[in-house]
Amino acid sequence: MATKLSQSLNQSQQLVMTPQLQQAIKLLTLSHLEMTDVIAKEMVENPMLEEVSHGEGDYKLDKLENQSKEAKADDFKEEAMMSSGDDIDWQKYVDSYNSTTYEPNMATPSLSPDDMPNYENMVSKGASLAEHLEWQLRMEDLNDVEIDFAIEIIGNINDDGYLSCKFDELIETSNLEREECLGMLELVQRLDPVGCGAQDLVDCLLAQARIAEERSPLLEKLIRFHLTNLKNRDYKKITADTGVAEEQIIETAKLLHNFHPKPGRLVGGGETHYVTPDVYVVEIGGEFVVQVNDDGVPRLRISKMYQDMLNQAESLQNKEAKEFVEEKLKSALWLIKSINKRQRTIDQVAKSIVKKQQQFFKKGPKHLKPMVLKDVANELGVHESTVSRATSNKYMHTPIGMFELKYFFNAGIGGDKGGVDAVGEVVKLKIKELVDNENPKKPLSDQKIADLLSQEEMKVARRTVAKYRESLGILSSSKRKVK
């Protein structure tokens, strides 16, 4: 049976993700520190790029495009660049960009030192938990065998401060007697922070209770046998078992508030993560002004030396050399253009956020209004994905603190049937406030909290209250009740 072959033409549109467009999108998603790293790397690899010193006034920032346009594929056309090098008037092309640089945005007032974040509050990386414990261990009067076993214990302590293996397994690897091994374990548990090397919560709390200035047999008994009852606030059951008055049990249990269930967390051995704001918001004359962070972003232009080489392009007889120069020029121009596009987009998004959240900046988180990506996208005339990329991993330094840009985007809840739209973060704050002020003997149930919120025109379902309560780490009403 013969097979029939046919030809047909189909017309369709699709977005071609050129390397330049991918670079622009990547720059938009990067944080401030990541972007400066990328620029520094490009400047090393691309000889066409040159940083403009602050004293040079001949190279000012040219506006490449209308600031209200989105970074679409049309903004990154390559018709001229994709044609053959012989067809391009490189001198004319470079001259059109000879003042194309990226320089800090001077449209808004400079920030005073008081408006900048306090970098003195940033903590540098300290010793790890194991290093901290071993340093103290070396000051004890121990022989080599004892030190080796104690270091073995420390090496098996996790970040929370607990042994990550069974203690009997460590004893089997040692030449010490069992009692001597237990003595080394007790020694490690007495090191700062106290309680590290415990096998469970009871062991950890007992180690901390033993070093108290005045040891309390009742407290140690509560730790050994009644932690669950203390958690459920079932003081009557503890009274029946111990014969101690309920008031004394409550007072003794308060001592546990000074103990640390995860003592290892008291030593900051983890990597320190620094957050650099991408946007500053300062209040000037009663108005909130937005300024994109340009600190550390160099002013870029095309190298004058390579411009001279392009002026004499005909003299470049080596085809590979000519292609290299043309490729680096194209890459440099796109980087400069992409940086400008990134900073303008972030600036526009931040201004839109500030415009919609005036009450938040004036009165605090309780006045955060519902806002979604689509709201900002519609105002700026861009796609939601552009707003999403512009707010990803970006932080805003404000007069009331540092906030991730994503923080401001929350869908409204509780607005059905005449209720008022509220942001989830606002509802959480209200739930916490209600729980903090409740009668401990008659704690509020999730349904009761939902009813109280509805009185403030926040119509929230009981299951929504339960979800937010759990995210806040608040126990259920039955477990909060003081019996």
C-alpha cells in the first residue's frame, strides 16, 4: 500500500529565548549581591566593559528606552546583531552607545547614614558547636584516653545539642569502663551550653537542673515523670501524684522557662547569611520616597581602547579576532541594557507597592492591605511573571524594618457576604492578640476566635483559624487550658 506524502504551511507565533533575553531575565531574578557578583565576573571576562570613574563627566547615563515599557522580547531584538559583520557600520553603532553606561540612580534624594541599615548588628561567623565544646574540654584535667572519648561524644552531637547515636554504641568503641564513660558524658553535658550530649529532652533538662544554684528535687521529679502533664497544664494530676500543692507546682514549673530544650542552637555555628536591601524607602516631608540600591553597581561603558579598534575594523585582517571583538561588543551592550532594565523594573514595582500600602508604612503590619501580583502588573502594563521575578529574593529597607518584597503580596480573605478583605498576616496578628489576652482557664476555641473576628467584619472559617494558629505555634484550646 502506497503512502501519500503532502506538504503544508502553518503560521504561528512563539517567543524565542535568545541568550540575551535569558540574561535579562536572569538579572531581574537575582538579588543585589548576586547581581554585583555577575557584573564583576562579566567585567573580568569581557574586555569591552570598562568602569567609569566618578570624576569623569563625559559619560552620563543615557535612557535606552521609555521607562514605562516592559522587558519584552521586542526590547531585545537582534536583527542588526545577527547580520554579518561586514554589513554593520560598527563605528556608527558604537558611537550611538559611546555614552551608554550604567550609573547610580540620582533621581531621588541620597540616603543619610541614619537611613541606612545598621551593619554593626550583623554577626560574623563564630565557632561551630563542636569547636566551642572541644575548646572548653581542653581546659579540663584529663588523660589522652578520656579526651579522645569525650571528643568522640562531641563529634556525635547534632546542631540541636543531642547525641545522634546511642551512647552504648560509643562505649563499645572505648577502652574506658562504663562508669568512666558515663563520667565523660556528664562532663560534656556540664560544658557551655549546658545539656549538650543528652540523648532525649528529659536528659537534657535534667542536666540543666543539676547545675542550678539551688537544686530542686521537685523540679527534677517534674522533669522525670510529669513533662506531659506540665505541657497539658494538668496540675491537679501532678498534685495527686506528688502530694505537693498546686501553687508550688506552678511556681516550680516556671523555672523551666529558663531552660533550653535545644541548647546546641545557642551557639551560632551555622553560616551567616547577609541580606542587602535592593530598595530603600525613606520618609521625606511626609511622603515615602523609593530609591533602588545602586551601591556596589559599577558605572559601565564600552572600553575606549576597543572603540578605537572598531574604528579601524577594516584593518582587522584576522577573521577570528574580528569575530571576537564583535561578540564581546554585543555581550557588553546587552549587559548594560539589561542592568538598566532591571533597575527600572524594580524601581517601578517598589513604587507601586509603596503607593498601594501607604497605611502599612505609616502604621505598621496590622494595616497591610490585600494585594496580588496582578494588581501591580496591571498598573505597570507588564506581565505577572515580570513582577514575580522583580520581587523574587529582593528586600526593601523601610522606616519600620526590613521586608521581603514578596511579603506585600497576599490575597484578601474574609471578604465574603459583606465582610472586609484582610491579609493573612493581619489575621495572624489578630489571632495572636486574642490568644495572648484570653483567660487561661477558659481559652478561646478556634470557632470562638472565628466568631470574634467576624465581629470585626473578618469572616474567617474555623479551619482557617486552626491553620493560622498552628503556623504561629499556638497549641489548641484544650492544651492551653490551665486545669
